[in-house]
Amino acid sequence: MPLVQIWIQAIAAFAALLLIRRVCVVRQLPLPPLRLPLIAVLVWALMHSLPMPPLTKSYRLWYAITDDLLLTYAAIGLLIWALLELPGGWRWWSPPPALLIQLLTLGSWSLVTVLVVRQSTHFDLVGLVTTSAVLTAVIGLAAQEALKDLFSGLELQLDNDFVIGDWLEVPGGLRGIVTSITWRDTTLRTMDGYLLVVPNSKMTAEVHTNRSRYGSSADRFTIGLDYDFPPSRAIAMLQQVVNQHPKVLDDPSPRVRIKAFDESAITYEVQAWQREPGDRAMVDLRSDLLEQIWYALRREGQTIPYPVRELKRRQRAIPADLAELPSQEACRQALAGHGILASLERPELEQLVAGSQLLHYGPGEAVVVEGSDGESMYHLLRGRVEVIKQVAADRCISVRELHPGDVFGEMTLFLDAPRSATVRTMEECLLLRVGRPTVRQLLQGNPALLERIASLVGARQAELESLGKAPNEEQSNVLIETMKSLFLAVRGGL
């Protein structure tokens, strides 16, 4: 065959293989074997284009056998890819396990090697092994454990009980994320970053737990709360903290249960599901929830009881952070800086401050949730919060960031409107909460304030809606009637 024709065929084979691989990458199909076919084509081109070295007849024979075997091995790899892996990528059937592909390739190569050697040299490799009883016994005994692991690995991949990326718990209390399944063993990555190697025979012989088989995994932990804290309020508080965490799934929904009445506390069990598998993700979520539970307990005026026997009622010391709370005068000045409340007199502001609450929130807690009901406004005294707006069923965007001195929730307080956005803390925050009962008490004592506040609320509402003008008389009347029903209903209106 002419030299030019040989290399044209080789280059054409190279180009065809690279083109097929490129198409598979674009269409996200299983990639064909590339290295061995390229080597086989290159060896074939070199052997047919370079001068044959001065070798004996026997060496020339093995020289030719090597060329034939390389081309045959490459053809087998491409054939298995085309008949098994490619249809799996097209969803004609489930993708075959990698171990099955390896066994088919190895078996085909062995069969072809025996046939080619026998045909070319009339030498029977199989007969040599089978006729030697000692050699057969040695091979059988040496490969006993390896064969056991091999068939166990094939069973694991065909049964599809777990795949790479699943979170497994194996006998002995060991857990980790599956990183590979070979013919001999299964490897897992533990929480501490260690590599755990388990023989396949052990994986099939003993019971193991797949903690992420159904797409989510649950973590359960307990917390003890004081007997003075009513269980209904405690369960509601814990449920609220768990529900507002972004990593906790809504389906299955988290659960809070009373587990036991212990000596020093009522023990509650919290169960929450998460999408990300692994001990590290589970421990991180549990840490976040426990931190936010601590802040929620502080806002409720509760603490986690010590496991001790008390002969007298314990006098609780004032925590250091509560001792550093701003004074009523500082809170009055903060409220006076808000547009709607700036027109109030000093006694009226002091009355509002006296009926308000100072609340601590931890990082990542939701102060208000979009679409929920509410009857209070919040003045940010310390820390930072972000305003989050839901724009689609599964997508939220951060609208803005609020800093000390900013106020949110005033429209819900005065208009009884649902929360228009979610406000989530970015760090530890101190908030002054002004509730509707406090405002109602102020207005019932001085009804003349209602129309003045209503005009300011109307202007604020127009500003938020980008109207660029003050509300007309009809809108003001509707607003006044709404506020009368909210704040003066106890006295029957004006």
C-alpha cells in the first residue's frame, strides 16, 4: 500500500474519532474510548510505512500479532460503546454499570487474544492452563477472595442499591459519601475527609443504610426546655425556627415532638429534612438551628435549664447583653427619627416605647415572612438585615440591605396588609418591636392623632408605590376608616 494512502487513512481515522467525541460532548452522550483506538491506528500506520527491521521469522510473526491485537482491542472498545453505552445515553435503557463494561471488555480481549494466538501460532493457551492441575489449583486459590469481591461488585452495580454520591452508613457506625465502586471495593469519604475502603464482599454480606436514597435525609436532635415554658408555646417557637431556615425542606415537613419529662427539663425532639447529604451538611444545619433556637429562647425570656436539683427558686442573673440594652430615652429618640412617628409629642413617644419590646435575633433568622399576617413594625437598632422578595415559586432575590435606624413593617402595622417581603438577619441584631395593641392604646387615649397619622401613612404608602403625589380625599377617607377599625374598634369608633 502506498505510503501516502496509509497516512491519509490514518489521518481520516483520527479525524473521525475526534469528531465523534466532539459530538458526544455537545449532546452530553457517553464518550467513546479514544486513547487505545488512536494508539492502534498510529501503530498500524507506522508498521506499514516504515521499513521492516531485520527480524527472524518468529519475531516477525509476533510483530504482526501485536498489530492485529491492538486493532482488535480498539474495535472491541468502540463496539461495546456503540452497542451498550451509547443507547444508555439516549435513554433507550438504563446506562450499564461501569464494572460490567470493564468485564465485557476484559473477557472479549482475552477471547480474542486466545483465538489470534492460536490461529497464528497454533499454540493453545487455554489448554496449557486447563491441563495443568497444579497451575489451576494455584490460580483458583489465589483468586478466591478477588473473585468474591468481583462478583459482589457486579451485584452491587446491577442491583443499583446505591450509586456514587449517596450517603451510606455501614456496619460499625461508619458513614460517608460514596466516591467510587470498583471491581474490588467501595470507597467512601467521611466527614473528617478520610477515605474509607470497604471490600465489596463485605458490602453485600452485611446490612448497610442508604441515608440519601430518596433525595433527602433527616436529622433528629433533642433539646431540653424549662418546665415554666408552656409546651404549646415551646413547640410553636421551635417549629417557627426550623421552618424559616432556608436549608430545611418543606416536604417532608419538619416535626417537633415532646420526647420526655426529664428531671430538670421537658425534652423536645426536632426532626428536619435537608437536601444535601453527608455528616458535614447535617452537623452544619444542626449547629445553625441550635444557634437560632438560643436567640429565640432569649426573646421569649427563657433559658436552657441546668441539670441540677434545686431546693429553692433560682434567681436568674441579668445576662451581659441584656444589661447593655439601650435606655428608654435612646429608644424614644430612635422612634422620633421615623417619618410617621416624628410628629408625636414626647409623652406620646414615651408611651409607645413603654409598650414596645426589645428583641434579639441571631444570624440568618427571618424576622418577618412574605405573605404572612402581622401587627407590628420593627426599628433596627443594631446589626444588618436584608429584604428578600420572592419573584417565582423557587426563586428569591435580595432587594436591599437595612442598617441601624431603618424601619420596616409599618404598612402592616397601620393597614393590616400582609407582609410584602421577607426580612432576614445578616448578623446578630437588636430590634425594637412596636405592636398594634400599644398604638391602639395611644390612639384611644387621643383619637385626634388618628387623622394626623393617617395622612402620614397615606403619604408613605404613595411613596412606596411610586405614585409621586399625595393621596386624594377619597383615598384618605378609606385609609382613615381602615385605621379606625384597627385601632378604635374597642371604643366603637369616633
